[in-house]
Amino acid sequence: MTLRFARPIHPGEFLREEYLLPLGMSAGALAKKLNLPRTRIERIVKEEIGITPDSALRLARFFKTTPEFWMNFQQSYELETQGRRLAGELAKIQPIDAAA
């Protein structure tokens, strides 16, 4: 089952709103705990960059989730945003007729 929102939600927004803010934790503090550059987590929560497999593995370990949770979130976001951008182009593509 795919979750659909009124607008695509970047995994950085989710990380910020559902984890960092409730914990009162800064991006820099999280980066230190994950042994990552502070700028990587800052850029993720600012929604400038996405979640990489490396980040997903570290976030999963720290927050007791799964790396798939974070990677699926990123993939869903990218597919949704690209799908919206390419909607006109995609509509022009004729699907293959399997009966032909």
C-alpha cells in the first residue's frame, strides 16, 4: 500500500517534525550521534538533499526503525515529485498493447 498525501512530504521534513523537534535535538546533535558531517543532516532537514543508503542505515539504527523505512520514504517522495513534474510528458506516452 502506498501512502498519498495532499503534497509530497520530503523525508527531511518528517525527520525534523517527527523526530528532531519532539526530542529537542538539533541537526548538529543528531549528526554527531550518527558520526556524520553536520552539514549532511542540516541539508536533509532543510529538504535540500535526500536520504542516502548510508544515512538510512544510520538513522534506522539510531531511531530503531529500518533502513527500508527511510529509503522507501525517499523513493516515494522522488516518484511523486517527478511524476507531478512529468505528468504532461507521461500522458503523451502510449502504453504497449499486449494484444497486438
